[in-house]
Amino acid sequence: MLPSFNFSKAQLSGEFSEEAETQVLASHLNGEDLLVFSKGKEIYETEGYCITCHQESGSGLQAGGYPTLVAIDWVTGNEERLIKLTLNGLYGPMDVMGNHYDGQVPMMPFRELLDDEELAAVLTYVRNAFGNKASVISPEKVKKVREATKDKEGFYTPEELKKMHPN
């Protein structure tokens, strides 16, 4: 049986500021994209969200079953695949950069915790932090994928997503 999560944004104290605090950030992005990146960093670093498993460096915790976000196609590759796995979570075995993950520790779904702008911001952050360089994800793209997957129940599996998005 697959685990399930029922958290509200308030339970995880996920009230994010309209504009992320201005700070010096190491990024190749600029202008509006840098503001989105900054907001994404704030969300990423919220306790109980991304940083808890993937760590401040994005390197994850191999022994705990949490893969790296650094220089992997799951992060910098297909935008729709990344949005889907973030909306519904991910559960099941997978190999990332030569490391095998049994998949017994699921990635929690953020569909009910983050709105389209917040999800776009945090995904833009992970795609452009930790030395990654990838396209910015728009709230409109998240909205489109959210709508297209609204009837999806439960977690995605790595195999399911690889079949849908081979590249």
C-alpha cells in the first residue's frame, strides 16, 4: 500500500511572502527571473519542504533515500515530468547518477500545498541552483499540467514518468 499525505499549507507554515526578500544570490538569472528564483529559494528552504530531504546543497541524502538535485535530467530535463512528479509526488525504485534508490521513501506531493506561482518558483529555483542551468518554469505551464493531471490519484512512479516522458 502506498503512503499518503494530508497536509495543509498552514500545517507546514508555508505562508510565503508575495516578494521574496532581496538578497545576493548566485545565479545566472536576472530581472524578473531572478525574483522568481529568490521566491523559489524561500519555498525550498521552508522546513518540511524540499530542503528537509534534498538538503541546502541540493545533494540529497543517499543513505536516507533522497536523491541529489544536482546536474540530473530529472531536474534540468523535461519540464512537464518535473511538474508532474512535484504535483503528485514520486514513489518507487529509481537509479540516479549511478546510485540506486529503493523508493521506499516517497517524495511528498505538493499539489495541495503550493499554488501555480509557488510551484513554478521552487522548480525554477532547483533548475537553476546548485550549478544547474535550465529554463525558467512559468506559472502558466504549471497550471496547464495541473489541469491535465487533475484526475491523477496517488504518486507517480519513476517508470510511469519515464514512459510518458522518455527524454
